[in-house]
Amino acid sequence: MLLGFGIKDLIDILLVALMLFYFYKLMKESGSLNLFIGILIILVIWVLVSQIFQMRLLGSILDTLTSVGALALIILFQDEIRRFLREVGSRQRVHRFVDFFTGKKENKIDHTELMPIVMACMNMSKRKEGALIVIEQGDKLGEIIKTGETVDANINQLLIENIFFKNSPLHDGAMIICQKRIAAAGCLLPVSHSMDIPKSLGLRHRAALGISQETDAFAIVVSEETGAITVAHRGTLHRWLTAEQLEKLLFELE
């Protein structure tokens, strides 16, 4: 029975399983997991009817529905598919491979430039001043920067704290840090609609999670209600961070 089964078939199965796993993660994050499971059930029925039992009439009907449904699914899940492709292309190894051939050099933030961010977050946490800071990595945030006010300044602890002071006109938006500089403040971020976010978390946390789901950026949130510090990265929230934990996470920027 397994005479026709070779290494190519094994690779084929593993690739399909990997693809399904990534789509499962995306559907779970977007709150569409039940719909994803329903689609899988229909696909299993289609394979059983068309390939295993070879029911011609029912198989032809399902073939037609599947071909039309594929186009409908692309339209329905265009955001999730775009996020999946962005996730594949944003991997650090891919960026290093491209940078190697294009001659680009990595422009990472070093220890002295990260500490003002950590210190500013700790001070704002003590005063319970809300803040949202996004640190760009491989994925460029040019479109996000355009939604705010240009700052273009060195990373400075006092400047960060002044921007997020309660009476500041820019304190409600997000600060974007890229190319070792504070690029802009008061920026608008995509909001996550994930159902897994605790109800106690507000719009800043949803915005931080949203940008972390769509890009590889780090998003730091200081809660205005509790003073708690949270980091969002790769669609995951790291909550109730101490200064040491925040520093460690930032120093592990990919």
C-alpha cells in the first residue's frame, strides 16, 4: 500500500500542514476560527466525495462550488491572506538575505538608545500617564508615520515624557521610532479585533496588538488606568512588565 509513497509525498503533506497551521493562527487571531473549521469540513467532504468514493454527480456539484468558493474566500479573507504573506516576507532571515544582495546594512538601536525609552516608560508608569510607543523593525511604517505629526528627533527620555504628558495634544496617538530616531507622534494604528483581548484592556492595547499582528514592530503600552507596562509583538501581549523585563524584551529586538 505504501509502495508509491516517497519523500516528495512527505514534503507535500508537511507543506500543506504548515500552511493550514498558519491560516489557523490567523483565523484564531481575527476571531474567524469557527468559519475556518467549517471550510476545512467542506474540503474534507469534497475530497471524500470526489476522490475516495468518486460520486460523479455530487462530486461535480462540489467541484463547481469549490471553484466559485475559492474566489469568494479570497475576497472574504483578503486581510488575513495579506497578513499571512506579510508574515512570510517579514522574517528576519529573509530580510538578511535581501540585505546581503542589496548591500544594505542593519541599523539596529543599541543599548544607549534603548535606555531612554525604558526610563521614560517607567516614569510614566509611576505617574499613570498613558503612552503608546512603536519601534520599527524590518517592516517599514511609512504609511503609519504619515498619519501623525513629524518629530524627527533623537531618542530622548524627556521628549518622550513630554509628548505623552496628559495635556499634550499628541498624547492620545502613537509615537513611532525608526532609524534610531523619533519619527512621528500622534499616529493612528490599525486596531485588532481579536476576541482574546481581555475586556479590561482599552484602545491603546488593541492598537498595539493590531500593529504587532500586521507588522514585525514592537509596541509598548503604558496603561493610564493602572500604570502597567505591556509589550505587543508578533500578535502576542506581554503584560505587567518590570523595568528589567522591558529592557530584556527590547534588547532582544530581532
